[in-house]
Amino acid sequence: MRCTKCHNEATIYIRRHNTAFCKEHFIEYIYGQVEKAIKKYKMFEKTDKILVAVSGGKDSLALWDILNSLGYNSDGLYIDLGISEYSEKSKEVAQKFAESRNLKLHVVSIKDIYGVGIKEIAHKNRKPPCSTCGVIKRYIMNLTAKELQYKVIATGHNLDDESAILLGNILHWQIDYLKAQSPILFEDEAGFARKVKPLYRISEYETSAYCIMKKIEYILDECPMSIDAQSLRYKGMLNTLEKDSPGTKEQFYFGFLEKGKNYFIPEKREIKLNSCKICEQPTTSEICGFCRQITKANLEPLNMKEFILRLKDSNGQV
């Protein structure tokens, strides 16, 4: 098997494109796909401050490495959810990655702030861990970006993630989610940091290969809280289709973005924001989702002044 570009021996074959690459040209291909995503959706510029949500997994570390290699101004944020050994191991991997490249990594520990982890908070709320986790992570990401003046939050969602989310939204006809599903969310207009997904054109297999070729150490374990997540079942279904018909995920998701999304255009309306009565952060209701979760779990509201002070003075550690 020969590299499509240089005809030297190939190291990877991408079935959906019927293309093979050597190491050098595969990395070039990855950079090109990310740059194409950034430019197509005008995600950010080289001068923008970017906050990369880092989990210690292959996708987020690959994203951070790619942005750094392409010359973007990016720092990392790791949110320690207090999930026993899994959080300790993933945090260690993220910190090791940042130190090896002399990059700044902010670490926010939920357990240090509240004395309990995400599992306990979800149990007290009688909610699925993934639901509780999503609310808390989005809040901490936005608050960190706002206070440290990052214009954009970048997450490592890849083609497999986005196609699985799309499948779930269609199967359950989650119209509001279909309206919002996109590689970019311009939430900065409503008082929130912009969120972008620069890896949406790249498959999970490709990010794994990128990490191996760039010798990026990442945590292999899946989050123990996500074992029963529906998204994993949808990924399995799509993997079966992809095996029989390479390119299915790309055709499905890209087709939605190019043709299907036009049927789910959100109505233009003025979003009225209030200040949360507890934390004073922007929300569309009287009390934001984060504070509802925390108070329902019988925990003290986040001391905003203390959190911001620690965030700004901690040199990347909270």
C-alpha cells in the first residue's frame, strides 16, 4: 500500500476516502481537515484566545496538539469531576501533556470545591450522571472563559460523536437539539463564550492514529459514568453501517449540515437573559441550571468571588 501523495510506503488507510497516507502526509491531512473546519465556520482567528476543554482522552489532546502545532493561541482546561481513580489518572495525563509542551493548563476540581464528586451530586439530584456532568462542565467552562477572557471554547467532538448525537436527536425527534446541532454555537451574542468543534471532520479512528504517530499519551479507559450512555449504542449502530458502507457517518452528518439543517433553522428571537439569583451569572430563568443542581444536592452555592480569585491567582490550578 502506497501513500496517495508521495507514493512511499503508507502507514494508514482511510476507507471512507479510499486513501492511504504515510506518516508525514497523514498529519498534513489532519491539519488540513481542521483548518478547513475552522475556516468554513469562521470559528476563530490566530489572534483569538482559545480555551480547549481537555479530558485526558485522545480527541481533546489531539485537538490541543493540532491547534498548538498550527500556531493558534490555545490553553487548556481540565475539570476534575472527582470520579475516583479515573479522574486522577486523566488529570495526570493532561498535566503531563501540558508540561511536555510548555502549555498552560487550568485545573478546576469539583471535589475540592464541594467535597464530593459528580457521582454523589448526581445521586443526590436523582439524575443520570451524564446529565449532571454536562450541566456542571458547561457552567465551569463558560465561567472560566469569561473570567480569564477567552473568546472561544473548543471541544474535541469528532465525526463519530457528532453523527451519534445526530442519530439520537433524529430517533427521538429532539427538534430543539436539531436546531442547535452545529460545529459552532455563537452563544457569545447571548452572554456566553462561543463553543466550537474543530474535529468534526475527523473520525475517532483518525484521532487515535494521530496520537500514536505524534506519540501523545492519552487515557484509554472510558468514563465509568458513561457505561450505559445511549450515545455509545448509537455509535455502535453507526460503526456497523460504516463497516459495510465506508463513508456512512460522513454522508449522514455532512448531509445534515448541508441539506437537512435548513429544515431546523431556529426562529430568530430576542433572548432575554437574567442574572441568576444565586450566582449572578447569565441565565434564561431565575436560577441557572448549575445552581439548581447544586442546591438540590444540598450543597452550598459556589462562592463566586473566591472562585474567581483562585482562578486568576492559581497559575492554572483551582
